[in-house]
Amino acid sequence: AQKVTQAQTEISVVEKEDVTLDCVYETRDTTYYLFWYKQPPSGELVFLIRRNSFDEQNEISGRYSWNFQKSTSSFNFTITASQVVDSAVYFCALRGDFNKFYFGSGTKLNVKP
Amino acid sequence: ETGVTQTPRHLVMGMTNKKSLKCEQHLGHNAMYWYKQSAKKPLELMFVYNFKEQTENNSVPSRFSPECPNSSHLFLHLHTLQPEDSALYLCASSRDIQGPNEAFFGQGTRLTVV
């Protein structure tokens, strides 16, 4: 079975704080892909990152960083020095070798000025 | 133009109406998807098309009828909907239905059934 769990329904932080969004996944596939998407109030899901199961290197892109750990089946997303524009719903997703994307239920991030 | 375009952005329809949602992608992708996003619910996959052929129907009621005339266009025909069908309908595309291919989403159609 494939499953993605985002246990944090909603998080509120004050601007410039660091925040980590958790993502835990379940899969029996040996090859799989993990994704993070951002959904601002406008509605469109914006692709942020893809990570392949065979590549456990962490990644940093500006204020964003991702920590992939196969041992704990986690793919966490950290925003450093958060900004009001980071306010959105963030989705973690899993895709096995075949067509389905499995999305978590999303974490709503509120960044207050 | 953005990669995936959906029209209309907002739609209000009565339960006896017939309407269609349109999705167009300019990314040269082969796979297209319809998702439903209801308030406080996870994204629900509705349909998957690969090279114009439907590869998945996720037990969607027949009042939703998809159409994919080519790899760039996807429609969702709606008829005799129920108020609980009110939701954000998102279209997405990916290069293929397998492998390391992320999906790119449109801005969605906010549907209200009255």
C-alpha cells in the first residue's frame, strides 16, 4: 500500500522563524519518487522538488531545504527565515513506478508579520 | 502562457445544468489528470489519460464524463451534479505516467453546485 502522512494540519509562525513541515510515507516499491508542492490561495499547486528513492542527498534551494531519510521513511521540508509569502498549503506526494500520485492531506502554513 | 491552463476559473451551476471544464497544457506532456479537491479532504484522483487513452477511472460517478481529444486537451463534462460535488477541480499533466515525472497543475476551476 502507498500512503503519505502529513501529521501537521496547520502551523503558525512569525516571520523570520524557521519552520519544518513533516512528511512520512509508506510504500512497498523499491523505486519511488517523492515530491513537495505549494498551493497558495490562488489554487494552483506549484511543484517545488522531486527526490528519487535512490538519491538520499539532502537538497537546499535558497531558503528551502529538504531532508530525505529512507531509514525513517521521511521527507521533511524546512523553510529558513520564513516570509509572509510562504503562507500556503504544502503537500507532500509519493509516486511509485506506476501512474498514481499519492498526496498527503497537506499542511497549512501561516506566516504572520 | 502558463504550462497548464484551466477554464473557467469559477463556475456556478444548477443541478440540472450541463457544463464542461476545459484544460490545456503547453508542455508537450503525454499524461493528463483530473483531481477533485474538497474542503478539508485530501486531493482525490478522478481520471488519468495517457496518449489520449483513459488509464484510470477512480470510481467516479457517471455524472462526470471526461474527454481527451488529444494529448494537449482534457475536458470534464458535468451533468446533473449534486451540491456535494462543489469543489476545486484541478487538472494536471506529466511527461509520462511512469517514472520520475512530476505533475504540473493548472489553477483549477472552483465549482459551486446550487
